Amino acid sequence: MTTIANASSGVIGQPMLRREDPKLLSGEARFTDDLKIPGALWIGLVRSPFANAKIISIDTQDAKASPGIVAVYVASDLQSEWAGPIPSAWQVTPDMKSPAHYPLASGKANYVGDPVAVVVGNSPTEVADAVALVDVSYEELPAVVDLEEALTDANVIHEELGTNKCYVWELNPNPQGIEDAFKSAAHVVKERYIQQRLIPAAMEPRSVAVVPSPMGGDYTLYSATQIPHILKVMTALTVGISESKIRVIAPSVGGGFGSKLDVYPEELLCLALARKHKVPVRWTEERTEGAQATIQGRGQVQHIELAADKDGKLLGVRADIIADMGGYQQLITAGVPLLGAFLYHGAYHTPTYAFKCTGVYTNKTPTDAYRGAGRPEATYAIERAMDSLAKTVGVDPAEIRRRNFIPTESFPYNSPAGLVFDSGNYGPNLDQALTAVGYDTLRADQEKRRAEGSTKHLGIGLSFFVEMCGLAPSRVLASLNYAAGGWESATVRILPTSKVQVVTGTAPHGQGHETVWAMIVADKLGISVDDIEVLHSDTSIAPHGMDTYGSRSLSVGGSAVHIATERVLEKAQKIAAHLLEASEDDLEYQGGIFSVKGSPDKTMPLAAIAFEAFTAHNLPDGLEPNLEATTTWDPPNFTFPFGSHIAVVEVDEETGKVELLRYMAVDDCGPRVNPLIVEGQIHGGLAQGIGQALYEEAVYDSAGNLLNATFADYLLPSAAELPTFELGNTVTPSPTNPLGVKGIGEAGAIASPPAVMNAIVDALSHIGPIQIEMPASPERVWKAIQAVRA
Amino acid sequence: MKVSMTVNGKSVSRDVEPRTLLVHFIREDLALTGTNVGCDTSSCGACTVLINGESVKSCTTLAVQADGADVMTIEGMASEDGTLHPIQKAFQENHGLQCGFCTPGMVMASYSLIKENDHLDEKAVREGLEGNLCRCTGYHNIVKSVLAAASEMGA
């Protein structure tokens, strides 16, 4: 067999412009709320204004009598609609405690925003008017807000569980070894950090519409979701409709960042009520409602300890975290902190390692995956602690990292937490970033400002990250008790007209899969991307898929597309050999044309072969008609992208204001299929990570009220708060997938918070050891300065 | 109440409830769904349109306030033959959009920013677009797009 299927025609690696853009730029793209659905009823949710309260009674009479209202339901009215509770797919330990969670709360509300009744009516405005008329009588209970306080069980949120503790998950492969490491250490660093809650804030609010088919008892569920395939299975199980009767379509989806990686009450209610009322039912979230009704990210108290020898080389890393579940489990709430469980030693070799996570319920919006999911938390802890270690040992932050890097020759590296890091070459990446940013010059500038007595201090913050993504090898997910696999499906089909259809199980919502998957196929087939159509996000067209999250789409889904294309080409080669009366080994393939070596006149274009495969008039014996291949790719491992991020800040000692002057990111995600899109992913991740460091926090008062639920109060960074990013790259291919690629969607959000925070601490290091948490608001910075001066 | 206005060069006239917001009038009555609603506090700018050539957040404008006005939405930016406006083209060429939800508002805000400023530099673009939020791009390529469009349009 020749290597025709392995050839490349140079499309991969080009900064090709996105084919998604013209529709999005001209207003032609359709998001869920844009869909015209005649005869649809709208729903609105009556939500608890209390974080922890008994529901005494609900009076719906006035709402029912309101103009345009069709029905009002409370939990007991709909109990027969549910075949099961809202699904939680991640039972992280056998004894993990989960409260029953249905679309409407009954008996008790457990966070501000917990839905207690649903109003069904003819228009959103009429529904909104009627929602205000539902009279709910509550008995307010003390709210459980603080994580450490929650663990005391002084107030138990879910009586039936008997405790607020959800689970304890531990990884401690060498208990004696780590004890000994800390006993024998020359330096020990002990730190406590807070991962504040964040509001994911995808620009498109959630929206759902369910349309019953005019025949057959089928339903089409349109949703602003990242997970049409998972949603189909989960809604079928929860609403008790056969999976084959539900078609899920994710139209254009306006960002997700994990917040649309979930199965929400509103999706289940629209489906159940469309079944009940036999008409389309729809809902679109309001932004302020979404701040409470859509999952939030992070929410941890982190304790990390490093043991090091006299030179600062790590002997042991121990992390003990408390993770905020919120009021209930959503789809993967419990598992999110564990996606960081294996990474609290970062990019550094340590002989011993231990990790413990305690999940705890609070009276707040449930948490779940938000860009990075577990890895930003781990990276923050180790990268800030490494700076503390550098200080303790008395070496430069860059030097402490170099001394501890997993050596290049150790890859594939068996980590002390039990992972195999696929590939890495950390030292040169860091050197490149330091050179590019002008590290030595910046240090000199910093000294100069200090010598001049400036009150505006320069700070340089390093963050070296490595993360695990490309979710995920199914067997590894099994070992973590996750309820599904991590494969991805692809079909490549060359039609009789020679157009190519690519069907993928990924579900893009801004990532440009229609462009990049076409590039992968065009590269291999040597044809124009204009002849390739990529179909996705409709479970009738793409029946199999595991969707888009966890920086998985290219390394898992793109690899599936690559493999399916190879298979199509192998089949085409068999047909070409037959028709050209040549041996397969004597064929060459270039620019979409097979030719026989040494006989340049004997050629056959792929288009002709596709037509022959379709008519099947003259195929080799035993070969099936049609030119099509489907594959399901299960990756053998995660991918482990890495990189050096450097933040340069100016901190005004008098006002506490932090200005981000420069941001340098040298990422290594292996070869870049489309560098334009890769860089765009990095930019977006950086903005979110910088937002976490400097601006964003879902602030709750002691009664469990979210104080900044609106975009007027929750500080999303605007263009004015951010600098132009400076990017570089190194290329270390992953050996675990045929494209050699690693994930990049979350890298920016993972690496940047500690870079910015280390820069702030660095800027003020001559004043004293600043203790500061995120977001580093001017008030916090100013107070931290006063605290060390006091 | 009856409102009449010109939208993307066409005269329209409808009966609306007095409380109807311009954005709902555009999206629901005129079925021009390119203009998006991203928040409820006039913070995100996804609903930005032009009223008499100036960018306005259509979620904080009543439809009746636009009575008699000349309104332009994202659907009116490209030529009749579908050729993209230089701003739209610059956004594609500089990868100034990802999910595309903020994009129509971003393009309309950029239009008036470019029209109202002779010499735009990076800082002016960043400050000029402060009222339009994007969660995908980190603004890096949006700023590049606007500067490229400004240069193309001779600003």
C-alpha cells in the first residue's frame, strides 16, 4: 500500500479566513431566539428571592387570570411529567451525596433564582406580567454562603442528606513519602488562595424552543447549547420520551465557555410543556435572570503546600481544596474541581504528590464547567506558590521554574498523580518568552522606578502552565466515574456531484469548525475547501457526537475527520487502481487526481471516482458502492499544551489601581491547523483570565443575594481595559493523535490569572509580602498595601 | 400607537404598544433578527443600530422615539448585491469575530466611531468601543478590524 492517504497539500497551517463569517456579519445567521415559530407559547419562571427558604404556599390565581396566560404550574402539577431528576453525570465517589433536583423546586428553594413555578402564555411580555402576579409565601431560613462555614453543618441545606458535605475525593499514592518529604524539606511554602465565583457571560443568553412534529410524536428541540448530543440523551431520560423521538438542533450559538454545557430546567420544561400542550413552547433568558439561572464557574478555597530542598527543588506538593457546588448538582458540577486534581504540581517534577477535594453545598447558583474547568484553579495555586517559593529560596521566579521543570527527556512523563504527559519542551519555551518580553530590561526598569521613588511600581509576573485537555480517553473517564465516553465521530462523504460532505459530532459555538474541518479534508484530498461542506449540531444529520468543551474539538473531533478522510481516500485508491487497470502501489495522487506513475496520460480525478462509486457499474469485486467513511475516534490520552505567560503591570501605590501594560503569551499547542483561529482562541481566553484577576467576581451577601447580577454591576472587561496581546509560539507535537495537535481553547484563561496576580505581588515586593486575592480591585490592592505597612 | 420610519432605506409603518422597545420592533415587527439583545441594562451594545447616522442602543430606545427617523441595522450594511461593507470585510479579514453574537452591534458602533473621528488610533478605538462587550475575542482582533476599516474608509 502506498502512502497516498498520508500526503498533505499544504492547506494545514494556513491562516484561512473563516467561512462562518459572512452570515454572522450580515445578520443572516440565526440564533435560537431569532427563529420564527408560529403558534409558540412562551414560558417564564417564578424564581425564589430567598437563598434558603421553605415554600409555604403558591397562589397562582391572579397570574392565571392575567391576559394571554394559558397555564401556571407549580412543582406538584408537573411531577408526573418527569421520568427522572435533572441529570448529574458525575458521581465522583460512590458515597457522594446529591439532593433530588427537578425543574421546579418543591417544598424548599435553595438559592436565589431557584425556579418555583412556571407561567405559560402567548407572548414574553404577557408572561413577564403574569410572573409578577404569582404570590409565593416563603419561610426564610438562614443562608449558607461561606464554604468553610457550610462544612460545619451548623445549618444543613438539604435535610435529607444530613450534611452539606457532598463528597471527599482524595489522591494520595504515597502517604508516607509525602510526609517524609515535608519533614526533610529545607523550605516549606504554605498558601491559601480563593478562587472567586465567576459568571461565564456568553454574549448570547440561553434560549430554547421545542416544536412538536405534526406527525409521529416527535419533537425538535432548538437550544443555545454546546452539547446537542448529550442534551438529546439527557432530555429523553428526564422527560421520558424515546431518544429516537427527539431531534436537537443547536442553531448559531453565541458563545458558551462551559455555561451551555449543561441540561437546564428551562430545556426540560419547554419539552414537557410542548408535550402537554401539543404546541411549540419556548423561552429566552434575560441577562440578569441568567446571572442566577445559568451555572457559575470556580468557587474554591485552596490550600497548597510545597516542600523543597535547599536549592528550591520540589520534594512534594500537597493540595487540599474546598469546592463550592452551589445549591444542587448540575451536569458535571462535582467533577469540575477534579479536572484539576492531577495538575497542582504544574509543569514541575515532584517525587511526591497528594490532593484532596471536599465538595460542599451552599445556597448559591450551582457551579459547573467554566473555561478551563479545574485547570485554571490548579494552575493558579501552583504558579502563585512557585513565586512564593522563589522568594523563600531567594531566586528569580524564572529560575525557580527552570530548576523544577519536567526535563524534556522525561517525556512521555509519568506524573506522580498517575497521568502520562504526552510531550513537552518547557525550558526553550520559557526562554523564548523571557527574551521576547525583554525580561532583563523590564527588571532594570523596575529597579530604576524604585530607585527614583516612583509611586507607580512596575511588576512582572510569570506563569508557566501545563494543562490536560482533549476530553478524553473513555477509559480514563471511566476511572473517574464519569457517566459517558470521550470519543468523537466523523463521516466524510464524497457525493456523486463530487461535493464533499463532512459530518462531525462536535458542536461549535464560535470556534470555526466549519472552516477548520474543511481545511483538514482539503489538505488530504487536495481539493478546494469551497467544495467541502461541514455539517454539525443537528442530531438528525450528525447522530453521534460528544460535542464541544474541554479543548477537545480539534484533537478528538478533528482527528476523527482526518481519519475518516484517509479511509475515503484509501477506498478511492482501490477504485482508481481498478479503473486505470494499475496496481494500487503504482498510483500517485495530487491535486484531487490519481495518476499512474510513469504514464502521465492515465489519470482519474476523485470526482470521477466518486461518480463511479455512486453508479457502482464497475467497481472492484467485493467493494461496497459509494465513497463514504465513518469513524469514531477515542483518543488514547489527553493532550498537554503548555506555555509561558508574562504580565507586565503598573500598580499605583496611592490609589491601588492596576494597569496591565503588556501581556506576552508563548503557547505550545503543537502544530496549528489555522493559526488565525488559534490566536483568536488565545486572545479570548486571556481576556477572561485577566477578567478573573482584575475585575470579575459574583459577589454574594450573607443572605445569599447575588449583588452584581447585571452587566452594569458585573465587570466584564471592555476593549478599554485590555492591551494588545503579544503572542509567540513553540511547536511540540502530541504523539497521541494523528494531527499532533493539542487543545488551545482554554489555555489563555488557565495561564493568565496567576501571571497578573504574580505581577501585582512583584510590583509591590519591595514594600512587603502583599496578601491579595482576585479580583485585584483598586480597593483590595490599596488595603493590601496598608496591611503590610501597618 | 402608529410609528413610521425608514429602516435600511425602506419605509415602514406599524401599530405598536407604547412600551415597545426599538430593538423588539426591529426584531419582531420587521423580522430583522441581526440586531441582538445581550443584556437588560444597556451595557453590552449587541443591539446597537444607527439612528440618523448615529449609533444608538436600540434596547434603551422606544420604537416611538424613532418615529420619523432613518434607521440602519446590520442587514442594511452590505450592498444590494451582497458585497460586504468595508467594516464587515475588515472584521472577516482580521478574524474580528468568533461566535458572532456581539458582531452586528460591534460593526454598527464601529461605523459611527469611524465616521465621527478623523484620526483613529488604537487607544481611541478601545475607548470608543467601551460600550460594546465581546466575550470571545479579547477585543484584540476587533481593534485591528476597526483600524483596518478606518484606513480603508479614509478616516
